[in-house]
Amino acid sequence: MLNQFKTTLLLSLLTVLLVAMGGAVGGSGGMLIAFVMAAVMNFGSYWFSDKIVLRMYGAQEIERSDNPAFYDMVERLAGRANLPMPKVYIIPDQSPNAFATGRNPSHAAVAATEGILRILSPEELEGVMAHELGHVKNRDILISTIAATFAGAISMIGSMLQWGAILGAGRDDEEGGGLGGLVGSLAMAILAPFMAMLIQMAVSRSREYLADATGAEICGKPRALASALARLQNASQQIPLHDATPATAHMFIVNPLTGGGMMSLFSTHPPMEERIARLQAMAQR
């Protein structure tokens, strides 16, 4: 419930930020145009993202006969979660990782790398795939798309505001008040998209916590998922995922991109130590 509340609050903040940006541009007209453009691009990605990302990583669909143990595991977990059987893919990469995609539970897919199938025990792998089905069950693809739509619209309005201020097209003080000036317009144009990006990443981190909890409930083994996360954290850093991009990093169970310090502010994943601690506490309860 806490993670659901956080997601709702963060999406509300994005809405407020979008309205504020629209007012700074000069009314609802510019805001509406930018929002429609962002919605078209992001919802287009929502409908076709599964095919795009699976093709991007060379994922190959399998049937039961190709890998009976893995396929049966996914089918068993999907049954426990009361979900339709998703399509199952294997990515020919030795970096251990996994992700889920698809616009809804009826059009879902789960993918695991060859590396994760190789290094995890059956119980740990079950925890990972339950986590991915948790994303499907919680409709996280839709939620992340909504967040991306708002963030994209804010970014577009920010660009409009910057050019308007630079070219002298901003409103004067009588029309727009304090933020109508050049300095105010440029400050909002720079800060608002940055804030939207941070909020979007916070939404992603909140959904990861929720998928951990949902996955632990599905498989019934929080400690197995915690053990898998610890193993994956170390192994994925030693063997980076080929062709990993910032645009798809949020989809994976562990961040395929490395970076610490200030870069953690821009991470789509919460701290691994905190994820493991929450799962261990869940196991004790």
C-alpha cells in the first residue's frame, strides 16, 4: 500500500509540474500540443515496446520442448499469480539478468539471459521470475509509460520555453508575472525537466520495491529472491550486458548500467541493500 501511495503521489507531482509548465509557456495551448506529442510517442512505445526491446536484445522465444524446466517454472508461477501464461524468451547473453514486458497481462512476455539460467539455483531463479511476473501483475509497463508521457511533455514544454525566452517571445511582466521574465523562464525551462526526470526515476524505483514484494508472495520464498539479487548484483557488474541502454535499463531486475555516487540519484533501481533488507524482513514476518 505504501508503494502504491508513493506512485500515486509521484504521478500527481508530475501532473502539477506539467500544469505549471503550461502556464509558464503562456496558456493551455502549448501544453496541450506538447502533451499530445509526448502521448503519441510514448503510447506508441507502449503498444510496440515488447517487440522492440525483445528484438533489441536478440531474445529468442522458446516452447516447453526447448527448456522444459524453465518453461514449467514460469507456467507454475503464472498459475500461482492467476495470470495468463506469458511468452517465454531467452536472451543469448552471459550477463545474468531478466525482464518482463508487454502492454497487459494478456500480452506479456518474460525474458531471461543465458547467464542468469547458468548461475542461479532453481529456487533463486524462481524468485527472479516471480519478480518479473509481479511487474506483469502490477501493470508496471502501463504505469511507467504514463510517467514517461508526463516527463516527455514537460521536457518538450521546457524546450519551447527556452526558445521562447531566447528569442524574446516570452510574456512580459504584465502578462506573466515574475516568471514571465527571461531569467525566470530559463530557470523553469531547465529545472522542470530535470525534476520530472527525477520523479520518473522515483516511480521506477517504487515499482521495483513493489515487484519484489509481489514476487516474494507469488513464489513464497522471499529469502530465495534476496539471495538471487545479491548474486546478480555482483555477477552483472563483472559481466556487463551487451547493448544495454538507459532507455531500457529500468526494465531489468538489476540495473545493467553501472555507476555510483551522484549517479545513484539517476538510477532507475533502488539500492540493492535496501531491496534485500526488505525481503529478509518480509521472510521473518
